[in-house]
Amino acid sequence: MSIVVLYCAFLVSVCLPLGRVAGQEVTSQTPSSMGLGFGLVHPDNNIFTWLDYLGPNFVRAFFHPFVYSSEPEYNTQDWRQFVSNSWRNGEYGNQFGVSFAGENVIDPDSFRTAVNDFRFRVQNGPVGMGIAEFLEKNHKEVNWNELLRRMTESADGITLMQQGIPEDYVKKLQDRDVGIMAVWDWDCTELEFLSTDPADPDYYRERFEDYRVMYIGGAWMAEHGITDIELYNEPDKDSCIDRTRWNSSYKIKSQALQDAFADYSIKSGVEIKPYIIAPATAASFPTNFAGDIIKDINMTFLADEPDENWRVLDAYSFHAYGSLPSGCTTISPTCSPSNGHKLRTKFDNARDNLDIRGYQDMDIHISEFNCYTFRTAEQLAGMHVMDEPSTSACVAAQIGSLYVRRKITKSISLHKIAQNRVTSVPSKVGKNGVLYGDTINPPFYASGSSKSAEVYRMILDRSLTGSGANKRGEKDVFKVYSRTHSFTSVNDIVLAWALKNDRSVSIFLVNQGWFNEEVEVDISQYGTMPNSMIVVSSVGNNEKMTSTLHGEVSGTIPVGTSSLITFNVPPNTVQEAQIPTVTSKVETNQAEAAVVLSPSSTATQGQGFRITSDNSDEPSVLVIKVDDYPQQSNVIYTILQLHVTKESTNTEPEIVTVFGYKNSDWNENGLSWSNFGMLRTYTTPLNAAKDNVINWNDDNLVIVGHVTIPPSSFIKQEGTFVRVDITSFVQSGIRTFAMVRMIRYDQTGSGDSTLPQDKPQGIYYISSLKDSNESFRPLVMRSIEAKDAPSPPFDPIPPLESPNPPPPPPPPPPVCSYQGKYMIQALTCDRRYIAHSLSSSNRKVSLKSWRQAKNPRRTWKIKSETKQGDPTTLFASGRRTKYSYLAGTRIPSLQQKDELVRFYPVQSDDCSIVQLVSHNRAVKGRKAFLGTKSDCSGLRWSYSRVANGNKRYQFRLKPI
């Protein structure tokens, strides 16, 4: 039976005059490559299943064969000591700075001779012999095998095992046609240049070691077809390398790489060249590191004159991070990333510096970016920051800041794919990984995604086109027109851009702020059609702020004959609105089969599916089979919809992972836990991520997405719907889908730095195929191009001008000055005052009675000689800090110097009655006003449309 059900979950506004219909305007292009920093790559774990799900077209991988060991024969991280052979009982002498011919490298001539001799030996070695075998067989005077075996086998220790085996994961990446940006992680921590004097023989010994280890890395990468190579990771953050040491090291490293690739080409008969990317600095263009490498771009080591036929680098790179403000120990409106345009600002700085130096055509790669660094503030925050809606909105805004302007980077790489276990910090977790995983028990399975991962996946899916080796960006990014927001200013809280697909357009809306935003968009500019259905997917918060969203389909909007749509974007939320650009029709069909599986019971097919998620009972999994749809090219989207009933018992939002399974040869009576291959044998209650019930070794398994079960207290009596986009999976022939509540991350750390576990709890009830209400049954909703049913054009948009004459201008505001000490009294709350704490550790501001707010807690110093409406500073009198201000935040608090308020006198003849308006939240006329709760029990902030004329949002300044 086919059931057509159209559900609207967003406010739709029509017939709002926008003026003229704007034409399509291209603002930029998506980067050609969009990647992830790679890690957690044990050969037996599931990281590649998650990589396939996230969908980048390259990874940035560190090849780090250098290992610290207390035993000198294995301690390759101290290269000077390792090559000295002091541990080899005199069998070989000290080989530090000794050429392969046995000569000491002590001056420019011996350096050149040693390099040429090394290259000659490699070029004339047996054909087909790799660099590792060549060194092991021919040059035992250094134990090269101890270094290079790290490329082919796993080293001891958990941290090293999490780095993976390069020989293993390089092949897996290349089999998937996923590109690699490599870092041969050889830096000054392995070999510090102790000498900076060219007259010192050790100067050349050190630099020859730098050359030959980098050459070996280059040879290994050439053998494995890896050409994109970053020269050095963040030299401006290494205390062991300064400007002088850097100026010789980068030239040597680049020369070694280019020589290694040239020699491999000669020996193999296949020409291959490295694409060298530098300097990969933490700052966007530090003069001491970036300026010098560009200035001497044609200078080789030891050269007196530039060589126009040789260049140190082919492309430029840098890193861009944000972080919690200093002193923050939790996430709040004043302790959040708020870095939306930092990526853009840093890119512009790098681009401008290259342009003025004559390198307008040089590619720029942002090889690491994120909204958090690995710094103490995040480690103390006591939560998984990458899962915070504010962080995921920041990640999207970072990318959006590049998309809304014309110049664009060649590649970006979100750092990094997975969290690592780090015992040196209180939380025990390196917190800028976007995937969670078991970091204690090999093989270190990745166990779940953060909201930052979901945002990046959503953007990657629309920014990159094609598949395999042809998967790339360079898609046109279109401007989004709105009379409510500009989307281009560096101060905009909301960003928006559009990307066109084959039969639809995706409009991205990013709200970085802490208040709801209504964004009006004219969708007709993209060739969209009337009488269609918009599908909105979201990461962040739902519209009513009662639950979170994890990349699922959060709502649908029917489009009539008006092209003006108002999207309601909750705080710290990213939305993607997919809108058909062809005449379309929506078809809905019930699922073919659905059962609930538990380890020790038979499959359940009753009126409702009872899914147990916590360890109070056996876990259960919902398995659904959809129809065998033809793999049509005219499908716009395919959505799986489930109905959650009021009987559910979870008290918190529960993120449920949706899997696809390639084998659909089952029926409701024959499927069981034991014969459903994607489930492992159940032996242990769900107490940790390692207990998750998924059999990751089953090659039929794919990750589809997530749905979030809202807290049961917010589910209406008639229930609610959850939806997930299954378009590409159905198109590839997958018909079986399974819902599994997994533990995404374990508890780590202790005390104030404890990161709580993502603990499943509650029971979810999903309506079954036998539900008496047909619209509640599991169904598939498909939007398909309908060429046989052309749609009429959109209704004409009326002009913006109003036929009514404009009202007369208001009288000019009064000019008020404030100087001295004041009490701030609530106008509608008798003898209630804004009070502050005297303690420097307490930043809260509250509404207190005269008795509670003893002097000087109710006393504020006001210093303003400016006119009404300009920033006015309030110092908290008697407080033991240098600065204490009343901040414009959702939760009133004392905050930093740049968080000011504005005083707006309410009456033209009385400057003492004022409104307190958030300075840093003023966006396009929508300001946050401070007021009191209706029962005078505390303070609150609200929008201007609520506060306007309301005396609860007015205060009297009483001079003391």
C-alpha cells in the first residue's frame, strides 16, 4: 500500500516581499581536496568503515618510524645516539655524519661527495630492490632495519599500535582511491642541530644525517606512489629549531626528497615527481619560517646563487585552530569557540603575503584546521568538546567562511579523524578527534561519531562529486540572498551558501549564535520548482531546544507556489536544505519487513518494537528491509521514516546508529541474532565501547547515519518521527537497515576533568508494520523527477516597497552621560538589584534584594562620557580582579574586557531609566536585552521584539 504523508517540522513563511529575484551568483569553489588527519589505524580495526562513511577524498598521514625506547639499540628517536653504535660492542664505529663510503662529512665538498655517492649506490642497486632491502643488505654499519621495520610491522606499545602499519593502510587507502598527503615525520626532536657555525665540522655531519634520513623517507614514498608531501610539521612550534637552523634544514629536506624521487624514476623507468608542500606552520604566515622559505625558494643548500630550475616547494600550507578562552573550564556562551571567520582571516593573510611576493598562482593548503587545539583549557573542560553543538557549528562556519568569498584554498584537512589516549592530561583524551574509539583495548575500534564529524560529513557529501579517483571538489558555490542576513561580513553569526547537485540544490545554514535565527531565502534563484518537498538535515539542536540532532533528516517543508521560505535555525545548529530543481513527485511506501532481534529471544513483529538500549536487559536491534527499488538515475532523495511512541523511557537524547547491510536474503520468521552477520555473539552487558554488539569484520556492513530519540518527556502523546537519508545506499542496492544504540565513548579522567560516558539508557518504542495507524508504520519516502508533470512557475514576488507612506522619523534620542557609582534597580521588582560576587572565582551575576546584595555587591562603577547607545563600561565595585564587567550573555556573568553592554535611555526626559543591551550579540538589529523573570526570582535575556516596551526589561540607575 502506498501512503503519501508530508510532515512539516519548520516554520514556513510565504508571500513576504523580497523585491526582485536575484540571479545565481558564484562566490567561490569548493576545495579540490577535502580530507582528514589520519590515525587509529590498527590493521584489524574498523577505521576504514568509518572513513568510507565520512567520505573525504584524501587523508593527511604521518609516517613516523622513530620510536623512543629505554634500550639504545631500539631508540631511533635519539638519532645521534642510535647511529653512534655505542650499544653494538664496537662491531661498528660511530656512523654519525659518516658517508656510505665511510668518509666523515665535515665540509661542503665532503657533503656534496657523500650525497652523490649515496645517490650513485641507490641508482645502481638491483632493479626492483626497495630502499629498505637495499640498506639492510648493503649497509649494515647502521641498523637501518630497526628504523624501517616500523613501516611494515606494528611496534610495541598502545600509542604506536594506534598509529598503524604504513604498508597496510597505504594499500587500503589506495584501493579506495583515497589520496594521501604525507608527512615523513623527521624533525628536530629526533635530530637537533647543535651547530649553526659552517666552520664547525659537526655542522655538516648533522646536515648529512638530515639529508639521508629524509632521502630514505622520500624513496619509500616514491616506491608507494605517494607524491603529495609536507616538508615539516609546524616548525614554528618546535623549540629546538630556530630561524637559522630552519633555513638550512628545509633546503636539505626538499633536496633529499627531490633527489630520492629522481633516482627512483631513473631506476624504475617511470617518471614520478614529488609535490612538496611547506611550511605547514601553526601560524598563517610567520615571517621567520614562511617569509624566508618564499624568499629563498630557488636556493639549494650550499648554493651561492638561486637556481631558477629548482624550487624548494610547490605549494604553501598552514594550520588554523581556535580554542577555549583562557580560564574557561566549561562551555557556555562566553566560553565557546566562536571562530567562524578565523579560517578565512588566516587564509587571506597567507594569500596576501604570497601575492605581494609575486606568487599569486601558488596553491594554498590548510593542512590542519579545527575549532579546538590540544591545550589545557579543553582538557579541563570536563566534556567531549567535539560533540558540542557549538563546536560543530564552528567547524561548519570555518568552512563556510571560505565558501562565501571568491578566493579559495586548494585543500583543507580537518584534524583529526579520531581521538587518542593521552595519559599526560587530566581527561586522558586528545580531544580534537571527530570520531570516538576504544583507546585502551586492541584493535582499538572506532565506536562513534561526534557532531563535528557529522557536520563535516554533511559538507563533504555535497562539496565533493564523483567517486573513487574521480572524487573531487571544485564545485561552484552560490550566494544565498536574504533580506534578513548578509552571510558575508566577518561579524555575521549566521552563514549560508548553496551547492547544486544533479537534480537539487543544497542550501547550508549555519547559526553560530546562542539564540534562534529566522533566515528568509528566495529559493527560485537556483531553478527550484514549485509544488515540491524540501528535506532538511541538521546537526545541533532541534527547533524547540528539547533534543539534539546528529545529522539526521530533521524535517520536511512543502513548497507551494511561493518561492520565499523562512528557515528556523536553532542556536549552534547547522542545517542543509535539499530542494529539487526539477519537477518532482513524492512517493511513499511501507517497508517490506521489520523485526527486533535480541540475543536470547525470537524475532519480534508485534504492534510495536521494544528496543532496549541499556545494560539492565539484553540489548535489542531493529532490522528493516525496504523494497527492491530500481537503481534509477532520476531519484532526488530517499528517506527512511520511523515513528517513536510516547511509551519510550529515555530521559536524555539517545543517538542511535543506522547501519546498512548488503545481504537482504532474509525474512521475518527466519532472521535471528545468531544468523544476522553484522551482530557479534553477545556475552557481556554494554558497559564500555568495547562491548558494542557490532561485528566489524563483516564486509557486508556499512554505516548509513544516525537518528536521535528525543527525551521521552518531550515526545507528544501521538509520538514523533525520526528519519534518515538512505539515498545513496538504496541506489547501490542495499535494502537492509539496522538501528543500534552503541556506546560512542567511555568515561575517562577523574575528578573535575572526568569525561562522562555516553551511556545508553531507556527503552525506545517504534511503531511496527502492524500498527493500526498506517501512517505510523516504517516507510520509505522518495522524491523522483516527474518529467510528465511539468510545474507552473512560482508566483511573482511583489516589490519590496510598501504602498503605505513611511511613518515620520522618531524624535532624536537624548544625550546622556554616566559617571561614578550606581545601583542598578529592576523597575518592576521592588528593591531588587543587580549584584555581583566579590570573589574572583565567581563570575555569576544575580538579582538580589537590598538585604542580600550588601554593599559593595550592589555597587557598580560606571564610566562613560559618550552619547546614548555607545558602549558603556561597568566595573564591579570592590571585586578582587582587574576587570569585571556585566557581559552580554545568555547567562548573566562577569566577563572579559571586550564583553560590554550598551545603555539605552527609555524616556526622552529621564536618563536614569535604561535598557541594558548586549553589545556583542547585536546582529542586524536583533539585540539581546537583559530583563527579570516574571516572579522576580532572577535575570534573563531576550530578543528586542519581546523586550520592546516591556518594563521587565528596564532598570533604574540610582547614583550613590
